[in-house]
Amino acid sequence: MEARIDGAALSVHPADETKRARALHGLYRALAANAVRGVTEGWTTHLRLVGVGYRVALEGTKLTLTLGKSHPEVVHVPAGLTVATKGQTDLSVTGIDKQAVGEFCAQLRRLRPPEPYGGKGIRFADEVIKLKEGKKGGK
């Protein structure tokens, strides 16, 4: 790949016309665009805890999550990311690296993924969980 800066514009061009170079062209263009947007605007992901007794507390760089287990989960916020809580059930993760923000949110979500029967768990704020009906009583 060849990256060129023309004034305020960054453009990425394949060095040759091989199939691999054409395939990687879109990847590198998207990575460069995400890096520029991260520095100028930043990346933010909102998470919501759904469930009775599920709550989150932020103490410095420690995130304490009470998720219905016998013990609270304590997660350290990685360097370069900022976590803000709104109430006890909403939190937002902000940073300049899209991959780091997404990976940290996925790490939090893996602690208690949304379950399909009651809908409890950690979900993205705009995510809709399709609930299953559950058992049916019959004779």
C-alpha cells in the first residue's frame, strides 16, 4: 500500500494490481479513517446492565460490577480509555482507538452476556434482545 498526504487529505492506493493488494486496500483505508476519526472525535460505546441487583460503580480506574454472582467482578480500565457511569446501570466507554474500546466492551459483556429468556445481562445500549417464550405447561 502507498499512503499519500495531499494537503489535508490522506489517500491510500494499492502498490500493484494483485488480488491481495486490492483486498487489503479497503482494510487499510478503513483503518486510516478510523484512526483519524478517533483522534478528532473519539469513539464511544454505551453499555446497560439489565437485571435485578445488577449495578456498576467506578472508583478511580477500577470498575466494580455486581452481576448476581456471589462476588462482585472488579475490572481495571485500560490506559487510554475513559469510563463514565450514569446512574447504577449505565456506563459509557470512550477512547481514541476503536479496537481498544470495542475489545474492552466485549470483555465486560463476556462477564454476563444477555440471556434469551429473562433478558438479564450486560448489553449495548441500542441492542434489542429477542426474548424466547420459555416452557409451556400442558397436559
